[in-house]
Amino acid sequence: MKASALKVLAAAAFATLAASSAFAADMAPRYTKAPPPVVEVWTWDKFYVGLNGGYSWGRSDTSGTFYNALTSVQVSPTQSGIIHLDGWVFGGQVGKNWQFGNWVAGLEADGQWTGERGGRTFTCATPALGGPCNFLTFGPGFGVSPTSTFNQEIEWFATFRGRVGALVTPTALLYATGGLAVAGIKTDGVISAFTPAGAPTFVAWSHDHTRVGWVVGAGLEARLWGNWTGKIEGLYMDYGSFGGSATLATSNPPLRFDYNSKLTDVVARAAINYHFGGPVVAKY
């Protein structure tokens, strides 16, 4: 009887020990392999749109000459000078970049509204006793020089450019740019003189020109946050030469005013762009 009791106690102890070992095995820590880290890599290979603003220093190298409108004889020396067409610019741009390692190439088009304007006065010099600009020998107009005011304004411009640049950091691009420039230029004024009877007379004139020229420049663009970048940029534009003519038929003699302008422009601006598409996701 005692032997049987001992056997029962031994079996119970063994079962308890086995259950404890199994429970301990279940409680042991289990290790799993961590997932690879995910890194977002910024890429310039995207379409983008944006807004810009800045200031412009236009330069109109302009000459003006008065002629007898009946005979086409020049009646006053040609006057020349520089008219500064300075003002603010504001507009938007759209473009596409392609990235090749540390190099980026792209195309960009922009349109600008401007406040660039300036002016001067041209004078048909008249001697004290009258002369080719004014035949009067008496009256209110005697010895008074006819004039033409001259105002010029770049109302808008647009550029269509290529860009190529190198990454100074993965998110900062230093680039050069160049291409086609188009501008809408308004030129107007008023010719004032006197009739044969000595009465004041005048005529207002206005011309609109659309000029096609070229543009070069450079800039720096960098990522700000998310899909947004900011840039600073300088451009030089040359619109070539153009001119026009206006006639005051009621003056004595009838006067024709001819002008010729060569127009260039320098623009400094800042811009912000939104790039479509997210960054490239790389797993290491």
C-alpha cells in the first residue's frame, strides 16, 4: 500500500514538472526580422506650375525726328536718348523637368503682366524768327517750338525657354536658361504745334507692337517642403528695334514725327512651384 502511494505521488510530481516546462517554453520571447527601412528620395523629374513676382529694368534706346509732312524734308536734328522702363512684374509659369543623375534638363513657359513704363519729350527746335518747324512770323505761336510727348510701356511679356542645370545638393538646382521672348509694347504721345493762324493744334497718336526676341538667364531652385520648391531667377531679354510715325496735318507746316526704339529688359524675380507626383520610395 505504501509503495502504491509513492508511485502515485511520483507520477503527479512528474506531470506537474512537465506542464511547468511547457508553459515556460510558451512564455519564451520570439524574435522576428524587422522590415527594411523606407526612405523617400526627392526627384526633379516632374511637371510643375507656379507663380512669380519681381522687378524689371527696361531700357528703350530711342531716337525721334521731325519732318515736313508735305515735302518729307527733315526740319529738326534727330534727338536720341535712353528711356528707362522700370516697374513691377507678376505672372505664372508651367514646366517639365527630366533628371539624369546629378543633371536636370527642362522646358518652361511663363507669362507676365508688367508696370514697366517711361517717357520723354521731343522738341522741334524753332529759332526766334521762325524756321522750318514753324513758319509763323506773328501771333501766339511765333517762336514757339512744336513738341511730341513720347510714352512707352511694356504691357506684358512671355518667354519659352529651355533649362539645364546641376544639383548642388539632391534638393537644390543651379541652372542656366534661354530661348524665345515675346512682348506687347505700347507707344503713344501727343504732337503739339500751331495752325497758320497761330492757334494751338495737336494730335494724339498711339501704336501697339508685338515684338519677338530672345532671352537668357540663370537661377537657383530648391525644395522647400513636400512638393513645393522656391526659386530666384534673373533674365535678360532683347526685343530688337522697331519704330513708327505720326502726323499733325493742321500745323504750319504739317509735321511728321518718326521714332525708332531698341528695347532690352532685365528682370529679377522670385517664384514658387508645385511639382506633381510624390517622391520616389526606396527600400534598403
